Amino acid sequence: MLDKPGSSSLAPTLNEIAKTFRLTGWVSFWVQLVLTVISSIILIFASALSRTPGAGTNSPSTGIGVVVTVFGIVVLGFSMYWALFRYIPIGRKLAGNPAARPKKSDTVQVLRMGLIASMVGTLLSLLGAEATIGLLAAKAFSQGVGGFVNTDPSKFIQPLDILVVQASINVILAQFSGISASLWLLNRMNR
């Protein structure tokens, strides 16, 4: 149980904690879902356009950065599952039958798992963004310096290249939202 005997009146009640779990689970899920859908659409669009004739072979949309970012999206899928099917049900159980309430240690373990998943996803997404930005930097440096200007269009930075960076940043923001939700719930629970 999450109630502490003799706790001060400033500590949140069990019903407030239950409501916080449900609300935070839903907000976290929807923020992550929206950002994931936007990022996925951008990456699919970029991948499709990079396969058209005339597209460069060193495009950020074909690089390792996109692959690692996709792994970040897979972990983000787990984080969304965790928010929807772990945090929200815990909130319902806390507000329901006292015999069915989860132990505080079990609840903390669920929060830790959500936090670890979001941190792993953030790491993958950061690595993907770094690789993508590295490819963009290589393209920028190869465009020419001073009097020399490169005429190979595949080495120019395209607007689509910037969208791939945006997709990676959206995934990082979605993972940050999962980290924030887990830490917020952990903080509210331990007051």
C-alpha cells in the first residue's frame, strides 16, 4: 500500500496518487503517440524519396542514423505500451478495492522499468540524431569552400535531410516525455 501511517496532511492522499497515475499515463501515452506518428511518417516519406532516381547515396535518410532512430521508435512503442497498460491500471487499482492495491515496491519497480525503457530509447534516438547530423555535416563540408563549388547535387543538403533530423528530435522529445512521466509519478508517490 502507498499510505504511510502518521504522514503529514501535505502528503498526497491515495486517491490523488491514483488520479495522478491515470492522468499521467494518458498524457504520456498521447504525447508519445503523436510524436511517434509524426516521426514515423517523416522517416517513411524520406526513405521513399531517397530511393527515387537522382537521390544521393549519402543521404541522411539512408544512413545508420535512421536505422538507430527506428530502434528508438521501437523502444518508444514499448514505452507507450507501458504508460497505457501499466500506469493507468495501477491508478485504477489504487482507487479501487483495498485488497487489490499493488504494493509500493511493485509500483516503484514498474516505474523503474518505464524509466529504464525511456532512457534506453533516448540513448538510441540520440545516437541516431548524432549519426544523421554527422552525415549532414559531411555534406555541408563537401559543398565547397571559397572559390571551389561542388556541382554534384547529391552532396547538397536537401530540405528532406533536415526533416530526418526533425524526426530524430521528435523521437527524443517523446522519450523525454516518458522519462518525465516516470519521474513525476515516482516523485508524487514518495511524498
